[in-house]
Amino acid sequence: MSFLNPYFAAAVAAIVIPALLILYFLKLRRREEVVPSTLLWRRAVQDLQVNAPFQRLRKSLLLFLQLTVIGLAVFALARPIIQSSATEADRLVLLIDQSASMNAREADGTRLEQAKQQAVRLVRTLNRRNAGWRSFLTFGAAETRTQALVIAFAERARIISPFTTNTADLVSLIEQIEPTDGPTDLREALELAEAYMAPPAMTTDKTPVPAASGARLILISDGRIAHLDDVVLKSGTLEFLRIGATDDNVGITALRTQRSYERPEQLSVFLTVRNFGPAPVETDVSLYVDGTLAMVRAVRLAAPAAPSAAPARDAEPPAEEGSSASLSFDLPLNKAAVLEARLSREDRLAVDNRAWAVIPPPRKLRVLTVTEKNYFLDSVLRGLPLEEFPFATPAQYEANTGQAYEADGTSRFDVVIFDKVRPAKLPAGNFLFLGATPPLAGFPEGQADENFALIWWEETHPLLRHVALDSVVVAKGLSLPVPKEAEVLIEGPRGPVLARYAAEGRHCLVLGFAVENSNWWSKPSFPVFMYNAIRYLGGGAEVADGPLRPGETLRFPAPAGVESLTLTRPDARTEKLRVDASGTAYYGNTDRAGVYAVDGGLPGRDQFAVNLEDDWESDIAPPPGPLTVDRRPVAELNAIRTATPEVWRWFVGAALALVLFEWWVYNRRVML
Amino acid sequence: MATAPLRKPDADEPLLAPEFLLKLEQLEILSRKIFIGRMKGERRSKKRGESVEFADYRNYVVGDDLRFLDWNIYARLERLLLKLFLEEEDLNVTLLLDTSRSMDWGNPHKGLYIKRVAAALAYIGLINYDRVSVYAYSDALTHEMRGVRGRRLVSQVIRFLENVPLKGPSNFTAVAKRFAVRFTGKGVVVVLSDFMDKSGYADGLRYLLSRDLDLYAIQVLSPEEIEPGLAGDLKLKDVEDGDLAEVTISKPLLDRYKANLQAYCAELRDHCTRRGITYLFTNTRVPFDTLVLAYLRQRGLLR
């Protein structure tokens, strides 16, 4: 305990206590009482006074009580505080959770706001006593001051303030911590803290490096932290300050869209809504296309059967029957759009009530085939849903009259198939080589090979999905000495047969044999492969592998010659992005969910949707029981109720109680 | 603490109730010493005299009363022998009452209490044909009724006792000195007082002892003096001389007071016992008839 106001209290005590004593000595108004004889009384008083000069004070319970009351009041005036942080460790690390679940609204402000408040209160208690009476007593002798390090973490950890004793700086820096929608990862935060806590390995002078005293780490979080058992705490002691108590949340945990390949103007939307709250809920799910309401459906969700306290993130909480619902929508959408799904119900966590998807425009592919003549290709392409599939001879292609095939170094077709043709040069674009190799610097020409079967193929790759190559025999083909960067998809006895290679804006799929030189044309797997290949090259490859999560890096390809792009964040702030040498701008600060769009990017690649889609973060109910880190329970700190945990009320209360007691004693007239 | 209730709560009652008087009829005042009375009484005396109780013979000398010659002896022995009878004489019973202000105190009231005891003793004395003198004193002998004898004067004595006011400071030493000078007779002297005298009691008792009297000291204290119900910061005022004592009543002080009182009474008792004075301490809470009928008989004052 220390005091905020010791001098004032000392002054008050210096005045009041002597005054009380003087009052007791001087201004004692005695009641007159007639007795038959004062003889014995005098003797008794004399006897007592002979014993001790201060007998009267010592025996006077009333005076004692009054002194105690004054003492308590003076204590209260001194504004005692309990240093709840008890900053015995001279170094304190505050780990502030700023993940998505910390955006849950509590009774007063969001969890993050509460966490920041607690952090500020903790920081304010630091070094308090140094300014107080103790430094006065030690005549300002140097005292070890508590240094605090503040780290905010969600998916990534960030140093808010390095070790410092400057409380004002710490407070202002803590106030500036902003919410994010990222997942929670404590490991990086602890690694960062340990890096800062470690003593410098070398010092410039010869002074020995002091042994690192274990710092005190205080984790301010709602406890929704994944992978806690994987976290290793190397030094210091970890304490946990729990924030948040609400659990009412319904969230969109998945949003997927798909254009039908056959009917591209039809958009399928798949949506998972899950109830994390304790009670069954009913909510409307609305779909907005470019901000206009397109569809609404009501959904009823039961309460989760068991308290959602999955011990680890890996064990995905089982979707209890009825507590989550998967919805699918089909809506016609024949243009590019931003789709937004919205839950109408107000709950504690707002971020997962909305999810976005950027819908590309419907597009049928245009495929150019460069070949002398190939009946098999013609018949296969005829069966695919393509916009057009013209054929060109190699001579026609090289002539490129009227820039019909390429312009400005870019192919005008979505996919170009070179059938046993090796063009002189290759524009940017997507290419399928059959029985030939691309004329690229890193890609050597193939060696002729004969009569081989296919030995191994990557069955899980989208290109080879549902493609059975067991009985395919190649009469004449090439074995491909592919560059290292290439992805080998099929291997023959003497090397790769199918490889995917991308370089300098050219995306090539190289097959080491022509289809008519094998028996593949007669197999059902050949049209399937062509379907996969054209779809993959013509657009499927560029579709993001999954939804973007907060914290992931966005990649904006820029048109040639553009040096910078203007990015508009979901919170309407804009940022300038520099385009690097490869013609791409990167943006990593995707800490909020929403649509990130750039001005002047490539059409179709100029906006991305970042969604929370995280069961773990959406489940905002605080985990029951003590937090375990590294399979050990973590001591829990009590939240600091007031900015400075002052305890003067207790003293005033005790003083009042004593006043009552004194009154009772006075009236009881029995002096001890 | 209000003092009013302490004053004479039963002042209207007669000093002695009739049924109590009946009991007193059985009693008489004893003296451990046999004194020479002034008049013929109902008490055996050392003197040979004219009672019916035969004591001795002696030879006749000229001048003796011829009435006491034993003529039968003379007829038989032809010698003149004089019959000697035991003389029956009266007893001087003197009651010294402290009627200072401090006796006007207590519940039961100290003044009334000693008046009743005095009345009872006087009654016993009167019905036994003793010479009863009652002196009331404060700082001097203020009221006196001397040499009363005979049953018919009982009412007078009682009226005298009723009318004695309780006032003035006490000064036992001066009173005892004065009494010793004035009182020439011998007999039983009963001092009724609280003996709370700032001048002390030792000198006074010595003056009385010098007269070779059969002394009785009866100390009467009220319950309020024995167990004071006082509390707080008080200015204690002595009812007699207005002396002020500032005290803060605390348990140690109360304990000390009680210890002092005990010591004071014990000292008085020792003082009396050592000098052949019969000492009796009484609380006014003890019914005075009990005191008279039981305690005084035990002490040998009454039979």
C-alpha cells in the first residue's frame, strides 16, 4: 500500500491530533455530581495519578477511540492505494489481446476498451510509490523503477511501447491500440516479449550483463486464445486478467460463392450461420448485391448443446445439431459485384454479422488452338461451354495480322492451345502445350521418347481431378527436362510428362505428347482433362484458394506503367500502395474485415473481401475455469475497479464504525 | 446521577414500628464494665446497697443505718452484724449521632437509619430504667437530650430524634473532645456515624477512650457509597464542605475507590478492636431491625 497524498494527510494529522489532545486536557467539561464525601475519591485519584503521568490518557477509551477515528480519517486523506499490480518485478509486460472476439460489446464499451482501461490502470499504478512518501523517506535515493512493455496481439503481435518507465507515454500509447478482426495467437506475442526481455547479449562496455530477472507478464484478454497448450513460456511469470463476460453471438462462419461453369450468370452462395449464445435465436439472413437488398431468409438456430469450451482450437467444436445452419442461395448475377451477407440480429459481436464476397463477372472463355489440323481437339472443344474456339495454323499465328492473336505482349485469348507447335515467342497469357515445349528461357526443349506409359500423376490436383490415366500409353512423345520451379503433375518412366510452369506473366501447362500419338484420345479421361485444363487456365487458377482472413496479405496486380495504387480500406481510410518491380502491389494490414479495393488496378483483381469466418473468435463466451498456458494454470488477476485502486473508503468506513462504537461506549457509561 | 431519590424516601414512617417495639421489650443494654450509677436502677452494681439480693455481712460500726442490722443474727450470736445487699443501679446509655450533611444521603437513607437504630437503643434503655442521653453532632454537639429515664419518656426521645436536622459539616474530633470534657459519667457510649470525616476518627476515639467508657462504634454507609454508580468525567462535590474533586470515572479508578473504602473500613475496625471498642459496620441496605435484633446482640451490646 502506498499513498497518493501523504503530505496533506501528515499536515492534517499534525494539526488535528494535538488539537484533540489539548481538548482532552483543557476543555473537559465535567458534570457536577454531589457525593457524601470526596475523601475516598481524592485518595483514589491520587493513587492512580501517582502510578503514571499518562494514566488518564491511557485509560481513556474515548480518547483512544477518537484518536483511532482521526487516524483512520487521516489515512483516508492520504489517499492510500493498494498496489494491486504489486510491481515487485521491476519489469512488467502487458499483453493486450486485440483479436476479433475483443470487439464484443460488454455492458460498458467493447472488451478491447475495457482491456485498454485495465492496462492504463495497471500502468498508472506503476512507480507510484516512487513519487510518494517512500522516496521522501529515502531522501530521493535511486530506486529501481518498474519498466513496462506493452504488446498488442491478434494474429500478429506488435510492440506498442518498448520498456519504459514513462507512465504518460505508456498511457497514450495504450489508448491508441485499435481493434482488429484477426484471430488470436499468443505465441508470437510471447516470443516478442521474450526477445525484449532477454538481456542484451553484448554490451559496448565491459560491464557484466545483469542476469535477466523474470519479468511479470500480464495477459489482458477474454481468454479466447487458440493453441494455448503449444505456447511455451520461457521466462517470467504469466498472469491473466480476464475481460468480458457476455456470450450472446450469432455469426456467419463461412461464405462461399461460385458461378456455375455452365451457366455463369447464375451465382450460388453458400453460407453457414452459427449460434454461439446460450439461447435459441431467430435471425434474418440478407444478401446485398452492391448494397442493394437481393434476398432475405429467416433462420432459426438452437442454443449449443454444451458450453462451447473446446479445449483447443484444433478440436473444432462440433457443430451441434441445430445450433448452426448452412444456407444456399441461387441468384442471377450477370455482372461483377460485391456481395454482402448480413444478419439482422443485433448481438454482442458485430464483425461476424457481415461477410463479403467479391463476385467476378460471368465469363465464357475464348480459346485459340494453334495447330495444323487436329480432329480430336476440335471435337473436344466443341463439347465445352466456350464463347468461341477459333483455330489457327502456326503460320497464321506468327503473322498475327491485325493483332488478332496478341496485342501489347498479351494474348487476346483466355487460353491458347499449341498443338505440336513451338512458337517463336510467347506473349503474356495462359497456354497449353501439347507435344511441344514453351519457348521460355528457363524451359529447355524436350527429348524425343517413344513407347512409354504414365507412371505417376498428382491425383488431387484440380487439373487431374477425375482423370484416370492407368491405361494411357504414349507411342511418341517428349520427356521434359523441366525447370526446378515447375510443378510436375504426371511422370513417365524417363521424366516428367505434364508440368505446370508460370513465369513472367505466362502460365503454361506443358504435356509431353500429342494426343494423337497416344491412345488417350480414346479414353474418357481426355475430355475431362481438357475441361479441367481450360477451366484451370482460363480463370480457375486465379481464384483465391479460399476466403481471405484478417491479417492475410492482399496482392493487387497493377497494369503496366502504374507506379502506385490507392487502396480504400473497409473503414473508409485510404492508403497509397507502391507497385513493385514485378507489377504487383501488396497490402498486409488487413486487420479489419470488409472489402479492400484499389483504384486503377486490373479489373477483376482490384478488390478483395476479408471475412472473419472464424468459429473460435465468434464464440465470444469466456472460457470457464482457469486459463492454462503450456498445460499449467495461469494465476488470474482481479480487474482493477477504479483508475487508481484507492482504499480510502475503507478507512472512512472504519472511522464511521468507530464513531458509532464510541457513541455506544459513551452512552453505555461503562469505561473499561 | 440524580440525588433526589436518595433523600428520606420513608421520612413519613414512624421511626419505630409498634411490632418492632414489642420485640425490643425483650432486650436490655449490656455493659461489659459494671459502672457506678447515679441512681437506683435495675442493674446490679459493684456497690452494696439496698436491693433484695443479699450480698454479705459486716460488723456494725457506729453510724450505720439500724434498719440493715440482722436482728436474727443478733438474737443468736448477740453480735451486731449488718446485712449487705447488692446495690442495683441504673446505666448511663449515651448515643452519639452523627447528624452532619453527609448523613442526609443514600437509599436507604443513612440519617434515618441511624435515627432508627438510636431510637431502638434508646427505647431499650428507657424500658430498662437506664439513663439515656442522646447527642446529635455535626461539627459540634448541636442537639442533646440528657439523662432521660423511664418508659414514659420514650415518645419524647423519639420526637427529639425525629426533629434533629441533618446539616452542617462533621468534625468528630472536636465533638469528641467537647463530649469528653462535658460528660462526666460512665456507661455505654454508642457512636453512630459514617466515620467519613476529613479530620479523621482516631483523635476523636482517643478522647472518648480517655473517659474509660464502654464504647461502641457503628459505621453506617449507604449502598451508593459502597458501589458508586458514577460514570463519565465528573466534578465531585462534597456535600458537607463543597470540596471539588475532578475525576474521570474509569474502571481502574472505581477499583481503586473500592479498594480504598475496604482499606478505610478495615483500618477503622482494627483501630477500634485494638482499643477495646466494639466496631460494627453496616450497610443501610441491611434492615435496621436485623441490625438491632441480630448483629447488636451478637456484638454483646444487647441481651
